[in-house]
Amino acid sequence: TRKESSAASDVYKRQMPQRIPELIRVLGVLAAILTALGIVATVAGGSSQASRQGAPATPTTTPAAEQTTVRETARPGFAPEPTKLEIPTHDGSGQVTHPSVVHIPRGWNGYEYWMAMTPYPFGKDSEEDPNIVASHDGDHWEVPRGVSNPLDDEPGGRGAYNSDTNLVLVDGTMYMTWRKVTENRKVEFYMRTSTDGANWTEPVLIATPTRNSLSQSLVRIGEVWRMYAVQTSTGENELVYWETTDLVPTPESWGATNPCGINSLGPDFEPWHIDIQHVNGSWYGLLTVSRWNQNGVDSRVHLMRSADGMNWSAVSEPIFPVAGGWYDSHYKSGFVVHPDGNKTRMDIYAAVVDSKTKARYVGRTEATLHVNSASGNSG
């Protein structure tokens, strides 16, 4: 009846103030559950103590004031499974790895996207030579007119071989670098440049590190080149960098080796490859880790951030699924960042591997990052 309905309504209104604290407690429990599930991912500067025999000591970590909190709105894995791309290679295999991508919104010499990469068909290093391709939309790739791939050719096997391409555009000039391992197993880094994408200068030797160094990543800071790399070690592999003021560096022009601080993802994994960029005052990176002392085995890619380019914090979970319908491992991946107010879209060119066949391909996916501006990384 109406009277009974009115009486029930009065009781409900009287009880509501008493229920508010209970509702707040329930909401708090739900928030804790979501955090535990990884829907809110924290990039922490602290290291996990290595527990197994032979693991390294805890590395330098990022001070609390420099920690970055990154929240991903889509799902705990940050980005969905990549969509496989068809990318032409000089050997005709279409198997691609080591992608490094530059995006120019208004275009550069006819294209909005440029990529340096190497084929690596079924792990065959005789074809692991630097290639250049370009695209209008980042999905459909072709060899630009006038480009003759590969831009360097080594025999592989017991001879010299190439790897690890990196591409940077500075003041209208494209700089491509790559890593070469000589017949004597010495590491050298080379550079070629172009102002039109078709005609490239002759290869120039720019660095000869004394320790085995992988996956160079060049960043232009004012009038200085900073070159990051991963150096292998009897302990945990290290992230380091060098600097030079020479626009086209020489091996003698680099300063001292500077180790970076980064939280450990051990004891099972250690750094293997990187891609690092400095965009609108913010530092971004993708860190590829692999099984301890197994050189690229069971690799996975993690987002990392920094307030100063020296102390880095890597997210504990991979940024895209470790396995998908066409792959079961990650490799060195590239990215483009698109700052947009209080968030950043990270356009990821995901290098992946089918470990059964050793086939290697690149896919594309995207992560949306919401960044805590109090960290200093407002991108």
C-alpha cells in the first residue's frame, strides 16, 4: 500500500547516513583489488633482491622524488596483442626485427613514417643487414624510391654480421646507426645520414666500445649526442651511455662510460635491448629483457621511464602480451610517442618471435599512458 511504501522510504532515508561509512569501506576494498590485479600499474624505483645463486647485487635505484606512476586505462597488459605488419625486406623473406621508427606528422620527403630495421629470417645473420622502409599511415610499408637495401651488407656466419638499427631525425637530416660484429668479434657502431631518404652518405665508423655493447639508441640533447647501449657482463647486463658534441662522431670523441640506474627485473631476467627517446622534455623507453645469461631467449618488452635520462624505472609487467596467436616471445621493439594533454599514446612497433620456427616479425599496437604530473614526467 502507499502507507507501507512511505514508511519503508522513511526508514531507508534514516538508515542512509549510517550506511555511508560502510559504502566507503567497500569502495576501498574494490580499489585495492583492482590495484592488485594490475589495472593501476606503478613504475617503482626499488629493486627486487636477487635470490638465486650467481644473481647480481641490487643495482642503483631511482630516488623517490623521481619515481613515475603510470596508469593504463585499457587493461593490465598495457597494450593488446600486436597486429602483424607486412614489411618488405631486401632478401624477400619479410621477416623483420630491430625496428626503429620516426614519425613526422607533416611528412619528410614524401612519407609520414620512416623505419630502419634488419631482416633476420629464421635467425640467419647473413641477412641481418640494415634496411630502410617508409609509410604514410604506419601500417602499410614500402621501399622509398631511390633506396637500395641493404644499406650495408655483411656475410654473417663466421664472418662479420650486422644488427641493431636505430633511426633519428634532427634538423631535417636522418641519422641511421647500426651495430656490426667483426670477424674478430669486436663490436663497432656505424652511421649513415640522408637529407632526402634516398641518397645516404658512406658508412662512418662512430664508436668502438671496449666491452660487448648492444642495441645502441641515440638521443639528441641540444648540441650533444647521447648514445645508450646495453653492455653484457659476468653479472647482470648494464644500461650505460656516452656523450659527444661531434655531429658525426668518431670513436675518439665519446666521453666516459656512464652507468644508468635501473630497477632489476631479476633474478630470472636481465637487460638485453633498448629503445630510448626524449620527447617534449620527457624520457621514454622500451626495455627488452631476456633470460639470465641466455642472450635473447624468452625475451619480453617492458615500459621504462626516467626523470633525468640517467635513473630509470621499468614496469614489472610486459607492455604487450608475451604470447599471441602468431608468436610466443618478444625482441627489440621500437615506438613513437604522441603526447596529448595529461596522457601519452605510445605507438609500439613490436618485434616478436615464434620460438619453434625462429620466424621473426613486427606487429603494431598501442598503449595509452596517464602520467602523474607530480613526477616531472608530464608527457
